[in-house]
Amino acid sequence: MNLFSTASHLLEKLRAAGHTAYFAGGCVRDMLLGRAFHDIDIATSALPQQIEKLFSRTLPIGAQFGVMLVLEQQHQIQVATFRHDGRYEDGRHPTKVAFSTPQEDAKRRDFTINGLFYDPKTQEVFDYVDGQADLSHGIIRAIGNSRKRFLEDKLRLLRAIRFATVLEFEIEENTWKSLCQLAPQIHSISEERIRDELQKILLSPHRLRGFDLLDQSGLLKAILPEIENLKGCEQPPEFHPEGDVFLHTRLMLSMLPEESSLPLVLSVLFHDIGKPATRRVDAHGHMRFYAHDQVGAKITEKILQRLRFPNKIIEAVIPAVRLHMSFKDVPQMRLSTLRRMMARPTFEDELELHRVDCASSHGILENYYFLLQKRKEFSTHLLLPPPLLTGQDLIELGMKPGPQFGEILQSIRDAQLEGIIMSKKEALERVLYLNNRAMNPGEQRKLTNTHSSKKELPLMNKHSLFLNQIRNL
Ligand code: ATP
Ligand code: MG
């Protein structure tokens, strides 16, 4: 049974036991809008103990608030007793709740579009907060006094912007005014909750609108002051006719594909975050942002840690920020360097970051097309094929591990990635060549300058062994 049928079945069971029960809140909003819903919540007159008795598998997830999780088939459905909230003291949670009526339960919810109940059997909507009208006009309006509602729970500040973004709705005037006034108080909620809402805004295809609403309301300044700091950070107009770093970043955001990964959107937001701190004007009046990519990567790490993003996300964003300037050098790169770059797990997002970086500034996409061409060329074979030689092969040849050992392997690997050698035979011949060079004291320095002790040099006198190995291949 799918989620809808399972939840409808639960509803029938509650009603058969004499209780009132409806689908409630966000799922009703999404069903009426014809949008996909990912969870269904049920609101009912049944008390937690009665819910527990009625269903075989239940979990009390907020029993003091009357919220039970009912496990049915493979689905988890929240079943909550109609309630109204008591006083809020911490800016997020009510101190106590009282079980009550559907009317009261609708009024404790945040926005009118989230305050609807629905009977899936009769398709009847129960609307105690004029939510249907706002839903059809595309309006986010706080239920009751907006200032009071935001003061109760500051998470609602961000939820308002999230719904306005994802649904492309307008925020009603009074709701907007209160939101802007209270934006600086967002910090009374946890960074994790801020992150979750921010993430939903940034992943929306309408993320630019979300970014602008965050900016205009003052929430951006409160949550990400580092981005606010990009405003007025002037750049050379010949490379950046679009304006300062903030405008450049915003323009990039507008150029991203609708479906963009979270690391990509975050990389766009933070790729130039190191510019304000590194901005210098030299004696000729040229602006420089020396090492802004390195500095930016450090700032990015701090921000993402502060917002408690998972390590997997942080580890994908940092290289994209730290290495974004290397894309300007790709036509001059050695093939081995290029292949290593293209084999990075973050490469696809880095390439897209580079595209929007160029497209939103000077507009020169030469290197982007160069990389697309390379990607096509390499698509038929592995970017990083297994190495032709390993350390074990060198040990078997009688070499002792040491710095030169690593250098030889690296050099063989580079030659392989550059297409200079293709087989193990050619690799061993190259080892022999490198070895010969190392034996020549003049050449030795070229191979390594950290190593001088003769007895630690790799195998010098076993050419016959090499040759045998090569012949045997
Ligand atoms: P989504 O599930 O898409 O994140 P949602 O509106 O369904 O959005 P949930 O967290 O699933 O959000 O909450 C379900 C319902 O509970 C909401 O629609 C709303 O009626 C109510 N609700 C959730 N969070 C709050 C809150 N902070 N203040 C008041 N009511 C809330
Ligand atoms: Mg929901």
C-alpha cells in the first residue's frame, strides 16, 4: 500500500473507534496544490493512550505534545492529538500544551496555508484560518498576530522564506514587516535548524528568489554575515563588468541549472568569500586578491562547520573553493595533471562552478569548452587507469623503498597518464632509464636533491635483472 492509502486506512480506523481525524498541515497544502508530498500527518481527537491502543506499532515521539508515530506497512505516520500551545519561553518550544479542538489546533500552526485539514474520503477541506484563499492566491500569511507568532518560534522566520521560495508565493505585508523586524533574533534557534531551512531554500529551483528574500529581510546578514561582507567589495571592471563580489555571486546563483547539488550551490556562494580579506590595490592602481581561493577555503570551512553541515558536504565544497582559480590554467596543464583534476569526485560540480563564474563576469568560456572536449576524449577509457607499476614491482626488482623510490613511481605514473608509456614493459624500460640517470652523479641531483647517501640509492647494479624482467614480459 502506498503512503496515501495507508494513511487513509489509519484515518478510517480512528473514526471507526469514534474519534475525529483528518489529514493535517503541510500534506494538505501540497495535495491541494497538486505537489508531491513526502509525509502525511494526521490530527485527531484521540488521546495518545487511545492511539497507542488502536495500533499495534506506535512510538511516542513527543507524548507530552500528544504526538505519536504510527508504523504501518513500511510507512511512518505522525498522529497528533488536537491541541493548543501554551506559553513559549525559549523562542522555539511551548512550555506546555493542552489537548483541544480542531479549530484551536489550526490556530497554533504557523501560516494559513499550513493550517488546513482534509478528509481524503469525501475530499472535504476544513478551513478555520482562511488558508484556502491564501493558497489559491499564493500568499504566505501568519495565522493571527504575525509578530507574536514569530516571537513564539523564530524558526518560523526562515520557514516563511522557505515556503515563499519553494512555492513561489508572496509574503503578506504584515507578515513581511514582522519578519524583517525580528530577523536579527534568528540566532535563538539552533544552527542545525537554520541549516535545514537554508538547505531547502538553496536546493529549490527558485533559489535566487530565496536568496533575495533572505537578503531583503536581514536574515542573510544574521545567518551569513560573510556574504553580506561581499557587498561593496569592488573588482576590476574589465574582468567583472557585473559589479562587486556580491552581485557577481548573486548572478552566478541565477545561472545555475534548476537541479543543482548542494555542494555546487554552496561553492557558488562561497567561491569568492576570501576576496574582501585579500583585496589590495597595488602602486599602479590594480586590484589584487592574492590567495583569495586559499583564504576563502578556510573561511568556507568555518562557515560550514558553524552551520553543522555534514563532513561529506564540507569535503565536497572546500576543494571547489580552493581550486576554482586553477581552471584558468587548464590549456597549459600537463596531461597527467589534467587527468587527475578531471578524476576528482568533485569535478562535475567544479566545472559547473567554473562555467557560471565565467558566464557571470567576463563571459569567456574557452577553458570550459576545452574541458568539455577533454571530457569527451577521455570518456572512452578510464581517466585514472590502474598504475602500470606498483611499489611491489620495484621491490621485486631489488630496489629499497626511499624518497627516490616514490619519485620513480610518480614519474612512471605521470608518463602513463600523459600517454607516453602504455605497458608494463615500457614502464620497466623507463625505470631502467631513470636508474641510469640516477647513477650518473651529474644527473642524480635532478632526480632528487634530498638524497645523497649512495647506499640508499635504488638498485644501481642490477641492470641484467631489469633486462631479464623486461624480456620475460
Ligand atoms: P515540509 O514537510 O515540506 O517541510 P511542512 O509544513 O509539512 O513542510 P512539517 O515540519 O512537516 O512542515 O510540519 C507539519 C505541519 O506542522 C506544518 O504544516 C504546520 O502546520 C505545523 N508546523 C510545523 N512547524 C511549525 C512551527 N514551527 N510552528 C507552527 N506550526 C508548525
Ligand atoms: Mg511535512
